[in-house]
Amino acid sequence: MLGSMDGKAADRDDADSRVIANFFDADGRLKRIPAREGHRLVVMTLVAERFERGRDYSDAEVRSILSAVNEDHALMRRFLVDRGLLVRDARGTRYRRP
């Protein structure tokens, strides 16, 4: 799983690549959610790439994908939605990566 992240990281600048290396383990799991807003945005942008653009996801699917990254799936989902990296429908039951 990290292999796909390595490919994405190659397109990023050195600072972003260092952030990614510091916060993800070799299996592609997030060791901890960064406290610094800038680092959190870099990390969560990478996490958002696990979702296909334009595809709808149920809450259970989002939870499953995010739980594979870190046990605090609710915090990650909230950050992704708050920053517009995932969009939640009006009913709050479906998500989509714009």
C-alpha cells in the first residue's frame, strides 16, 4: 500500500515528502494525526487519494477505508469534509471525492 504513496510522494516537493515519511509507516498506516495544520493538510490530502473521484461512498465504506489508515476514522472524516477533500450529501449518508 505504501508503494502507491511513494509514487504520489515523488510528485510532491521535498518538504511534503518528509512530512509523509514522518507520519506514515511502511504499511501505509498513519502513525499519528499531525497536530500542525500544514502537516495535517499534506497527510489528509494523501489520505483523500484513497477515494476515487466522482464515486459515491457510504458511511460504512468511508469508515472502512479510513480505519485502514488510522483508528480515529471519525477525526479524519471530519477533517476531509471540513477541508472539502470529501463532500457529504445533504442527508449525511453518502460521500464523494470532488
